[in-house]
Amino acid sequence: MTHQTANALSPVLPPPCPPNLSTKSAEQLANRVADPSKADWWRECAANALAEKGAEAVPVLIRLLQYGDLSTQFLAINYIYEAQEHGGAGREAVPLIVRRLKIYNLDNPYISDHIYSVYWALAALGKDATLAIPVLIEKSRSDKPGVPVPESYWAIHALGRIGKYDAKRVVPHLILLLDEPSHRVDAANALAEMAASARSAVPALTRHLETGGLTSSSDKFSGSLMWALARCGDSGTTVPILMPILVAPGFEIQAAHALREIGPPARPAVPYLLSRLENSSSTAGEKITDVLALLVIDPDSIETLQRILAQATRSNSYDIADALAHVKALPAALAPDLQKAIDTSSDPIRQLYIDALEQIHAPSSHAVSLSKIP
């Protein structure tokens, strides 16, 4: 590929926003937003500057929502949350957004391409968007069993974000969607997003996991069910359900991810995780998944840390050594083991053990830095 060809294929970035937009009045900015003859980037800049005016912007954005031009309507919807972030009352726009959502026709290509932004805006508004829950429930349904309406994914996602504010209505609906093949993964993910407010869904999640959720490791449903159980249930209920799955071929990594989400209350699973870690038939991906779970679930155990370190040196694993290097404030009792690992290793892994040893004297409490952990 030539340099010229590469440049031709690179996306063209829009110009920077004019610096004087902040000096314009709300009305002046609204006129720019509502002018479809202007370039999209210019109108976006004007909408952003308008939203930054906060409370002053909200009634103006509501007025723009009533324009006949679709691009103006969607720009107004996109920036309602931004106005709320700057002190505006975004909830004042929700009734009109809901009315628009009810009448938008997805046969219109422009609406079909931009409808997701309406759902994202409602999700971002959080509690202030609870008025939209009935229409979100309606939009999340299928017209025919197994055939999703085009925007059902976005509606289910929004329900997951705001459903906790009306859990008695939303959770039973999402439980029903678990029986819909075209919706079940999204419904499980939405329940996970609702966390403890969706605790009443745990029996249904468990039933699906036990009666068909472990039939195919390529099916995302099993992972979504486990993630939802970890997020929604109490550890006394969910940990005993998830532990045996650690030895179910094809589902071990999903179970380890779910247990890691539970954290220290999942300590009964530590023997399972250590056994898998030390199993010579476990893949490198499985081993690092187990290590990351162990470092979150059992970060203060000298025995657990020693066995993780032993596995790292035995397999000469950069990934495991790197995970140890990102644990904050390792216990002092691990120092001799780390020094031995330093003495018997070579760079770049040796440097990671040096970094881990330096964490022993770090002032913060034991915790895993997740910034570099997938």
C-alpha cells in the first residue's frame, strides 16, 4: 500500500470547533443546530456548546426536538444528557423523547441508522428516564416469537440501565425474555446491569443455567447467565452454583470470570481455582483467567500467592508474572519467594518480579490494579 493510498483510506477528522461558540447565546446556537445546510461537525459543535449552558439549554433543546427536521431532533436528543451534566433538568425532555420514540418509523433509513442514540440518551438519563420504561418494554418485545424488532437490543440495554428504578415492572419482563432465543443474551446482560435490584431473577437465571445454559460453549447465553448470577445474587446462593462449573469442559473461563466479579465472598471456590491453575492440561488462557480471579477473591492469602508465583516460575509465564506485578502492597511474607524467583529468572519476566517485590512496601492496602487487566 502506498503512502497516498493509506492517506486516502484514513478517516478525515472534522475541524476543531470554533472557539467563539461559547460566547454565543442559546438562541444563536439553536439556530446553528437547526440549520441542516451546515456541515454535521459544525452542528455538533453548536449542540455541544448549547448543552454546556446547562439549565438554560434544556428548554431550547426541547424546542429543537419539536422541529420537523429529523437531524435536528436527533441532535437535540443526543445532547440532553450533556445539558443535564451541566446542571440542566434532563427529565423535562423525557416525555417528548418518549412521544418521538413511539412514532418513529424504522422504515425511514435515517431513523433506522440513528435510533440507537435515543435509547442511549434514555439510558444515560438514569432515574430521570423512568417515564420511558413502558415504551422500552414494548420496544423490547418481538412482533413474532423469535423475531426481534429492529431496535429491541437497544431497548433491552436501556432497561438494564434504568430498570432498577422500577424493578417490580422490569425484572419480570426480562425474565420472560430469557425464554426468547433472540433476546435471551441481551435480557441476561440487562439483569446483570441491574445487579442486586434484580435479585428476584436468580431462580430463573439458575433454572436456565441448569436446564440448557451449558449445552454449547460457543453460545454466549451461558456466560451471560453466569455473569448475571454473580451480579444479581447473594454469594451464599450463587457461589455453590458456579463452583462446579469450573470443572465443566468449555465453561471454566466463564465461571471464573463470574466468580471474580463476586470477589472475596467467593473464597469457597479458591481450591477449585488453584486445582485448575496447577493442572498441566489447562491452557495458558485458562491459567491467567484463574490467576486474575484468585488475586481478586483471595488477595491476602500467602498460600494462594505462593502457589500463583510457583506456577508463574514453573511455566515461565509472562502473563502471570505481570498480574503479580500489578497487585498493590503484596504481603511481606511473600518477599523470600519473590527474591528466589528474581534470582532464577531472566528478563523481561525477572523485571516483573522485581516490580512485584517493590509492591511489598507500597502504602496502599491489598488490592489488584485492574487498569491493565482485561
